[in-house]
Amino acid sequence: MKKHFIARLIMLNSPDPQTKEDLKQKMESVSEQIDISKNDFMSATGNIKENLNNETERFQEDLKDLKDRVIDLSSKGINVARQTISTNLETAKGKASQLKHCALEKAGKSIQFTGNYIREKPYQSVGIAAGIGFLLGKIMSRK
């Protein structure tokens, strides 16, 4: 809905029909690229969240199992249990670090894609940003 509102506002202020059509197409292109980047980022975030939740559940199950075993262990067994917990904790930390790296990489790719688009079409990007800023100013001033 915002895309159409922005396009209509620009068309009303532009005297040339060809310019209006070009602006409309460019805005749609930028909007599509932003939607793609947003969807990629949201998908990556969802996958990371799901993986982290799964790992957390497994880790909690391991801890519960270890807790049950510790109750029945002798002091020698307690040392083994501590080592197992420590190993599991280190494994969980490593996996969390990998998930974080993956999320940062995906976010970086999205930002890089957007940056490349802006570098390839700087005037369009500035015009679109100005138009969006103008529209947001108008919308915010109404409230």
C-alpha cells in the first residue's frame, strides 16, 4: 500500500508521463529488491531461531539426564559427570557461535546487496529515499 501511495504522490508532482512511468518502475524495482532482502533476512533469522531452539532443547534434555545420573553416582562418577557437562556446554557454545556467525553472514549479504544496488543506481536511490522521507514526514505530521 505504501508503494502505491509513494508512486501516486510522485506521479502527481511530475509533469512528464514518461518520467512518471520511469519513476513508478524504479520504485517498484527498489521495493521488490527490498522485499527480497527482507525475506532472505527473515528466513535466515527463522532458521537460526529454530536451530537454536532445537539445540537448547537437546542441551536441556542432556542436562536432565545427567542430573538423574549424578544422583546415583559415586564421587568418581561425579567427576565424570562434570566433565560430560563441561563438554556438552562447550559444544553448545560452539554451536551457538556458529549460528551467530551464520546470522551475521546472512545479514551482511543482505546489507551488501542493498549497498550494491545503491552504488549501481545512486540517483534513483537518493530520489527514492527522499520520496520515502517526504511521505513519512507527511504521514507523521497528520498524527
